[in-house]
Amino acid sequence: MNLENGALLLLIAAVVAMLTRRLRLPYTAGLVAAGIGIAFLPFSLTVDLTRDLIFTGLLPPLIFEAAFQLDWNQLRRDLPVITLLATVGVLLSAAITAAGVRYLQNWDWTSAIAFGVLIAATDPVSVVATFREARAHGRLLVLIESESLLNDGTAAVAFAAVLTWIAGRALTPIDLGISVLVMIGGGILCGGAISAFMLLLAGRTEDHLVETTFTTVAAFGSFLLAEHFHLSGVLATLTAGLMFRNFRRLGSISARGQEAIQDFWDFAAFVANSLIFLLIGMREARQNLSIIWAPASIIIVIVMLGRAAAVYPCCLIFARSGLRVSAAHQHILFWGGLRGALALALALGLPVEVPMRETIIAISFAVASFSVFVQGLTMTPVLRWAGEIPRDVQY
């Protein structure tokens, strides 16, 4: 992406933000629609949506900013529920989706498993943006944001294991388990070590610009370091964001620095969000929908069934405990399980030797579009029905 194209896309994003607020529509849906419109402009504006652009350029600031908003005390109370949803739930969703496309669409097992894993996690980019626009609050917001962040890491780790299997490496269950634990633990360790060091440095200055720089190094540095050693970059950046928000005793950030950091990451998330959804729209406009709409419709239903299997059985386990999740919250967790940037990044990163690679990418974009236009546009009415937002909130 060159500077001219980036500047033009940001101008379009700013105008879309103004229009969607006035029309009381979700910002993400407006961005994707604008991206589709851009693809039909008479002049050329070509920006390739690649795995590297999403995964290393746009995902770290979004994950860091979302984690930076989480309060550890609130997260800790619901950690058993969130952990179960983000681990067992993701695996259940992946298994059901893989079996569904294998037997209902006659996909080979390699393609089915790869697709099931990459599409299983709810995407923090889509989820956080949609719920914040709808002004959701309280325990529900903690559940939906935390789960989307943690299951992001689960899906990325599981996908790495699937790629190892696709590459033909013979792994015993013990080897696979050790590999997964190393990726998870190593990612958390990278994020914790770098953010702790940045916090210690931040405690030695009161310059808000320097303090903001340290958070930037923590967000991208932890991600890149973890990925360099084939660990979980997502979990590394998630850990860094949580530490900067909740473990400031390691280093004292000035009052001016706290304001500057909050403003900077709000803007960084806005920019990353805007670019991702505009580029999704531009890519969607190039899809040949006449070929994929029928199988995509069936697969969307399969994906939603997988999400239901991830939410309702896991929540049932806590039905008789103090961590009980109400039926209304379960329905919102189910319908609010949006897919987006992470699934697309993983799909675009599939090796060329994977069977049906282009079909997987096309279907992944179709599922993401369904998330934005159907689930995203109906999320506010669903939240209003559940009593999670005031009746007069329209966006």
C-alpha cells in the first residue's frame, strides 16, 4: 500500500464515519459497502489485501487496543467461562464446521479441517467495533470482547498445528500437545517480557510522547518477536495490552502519558479498523458471487451451527454456579460471533498446495460479509431486545 492510496482510503473512511453516524448505521457495514463502491470507480485504486498486511500491520494495534481496554479484575471473575468458550468452544466449532463441509459439500478432509479451524474464532476486530458502536456495557461486553481476543489466540495456534499436519510432519498427540503449549506459553512470555521492560523504562520518564512510543514497541515488538520464533504473536500482543492496562506498578506512567496513550490507541484502532473493512469490501467486489453464492449460503449455516455448539454447551456447564450466563447473553454471544480480519488473514496465508485454497478464501470472504451485513446490522436491535442498551439507541 503506497502513501497516496493510504491517504485516500483514510479520507474515505473519515467521510464514511460521518455519514454512518448521521444515518445511524454500523460503521463497519458502511466501510465494507464503501469498499465495494471504490472497486467500481473509474480510476484505479488497487491495494492488495494480503496476509502480511492484516497479520503484521493491522492486527497488532487492534489486539493491543482491545486488550488495553480490559480490566483484569472484571476479566478474572469470568475467566473460567471465557477460557472454556475460547478453547473447548473453538475446537467444537471447528470440528462441527469441518464435518459439515466435508459431508454436506464433499470437501476433502484437508480443506475441511483447515477451513473449520480458521473460521472458528470470532474476530476481535469485528466484535469489538460492533459492540462498542452499539454501546454495549457491563458483563456482556467483558464476555464478548475477552472471548473474541482469547479465541483469536486459540484459532491461530490450532491453525499453525493444522499447517504442520498439512506439511506432512508426523506428530504424535504428545508432540502436538507440547508444540501447542510452547506456542501459547512462549507467546505469553514474549508479551510479558517486552511489556514489563517497556513499563520499567516508562517509569523513568514523564514525556508522554516517549511513553506512547514504549506502548507501540510493546504492541508490535511482542508480536514480531513471538512470530519470529514461531510462537503465538496474537497472545503476545494480547498479554502486552493487558499488562500496560493492569500492571502499571512495574512502572509509573504519568497522567499526561495515560491520556496520550489512550488517544493514540483509539486513533490507531480507528485507522486499522477502517483500512481492514474498506479492503474487505474492495476484495468482495472482485469475487464472482454467481459461482459461490449457493455453497456459501450452506456453509454460512454450517458455521453458525458450529458457533451454537461453541456457546450453548459451554455455558450450560456453569448453569448452576455463580458464573451462570443468562439465556439472553448466550443468544447474544451466539449471534455476536462475527468473523472478519483474522479468518481472512489465515485463509490468505494458506499454502498454495492446500486443495481448494481459492475456494476457501472466497468462502471466508463470504462468511465475513455475512457477519458484517447481517449480524452486524442486526446487532443493535438484538441488544435492545435483550435490554443491554437503551431503547433510544439506534447505532
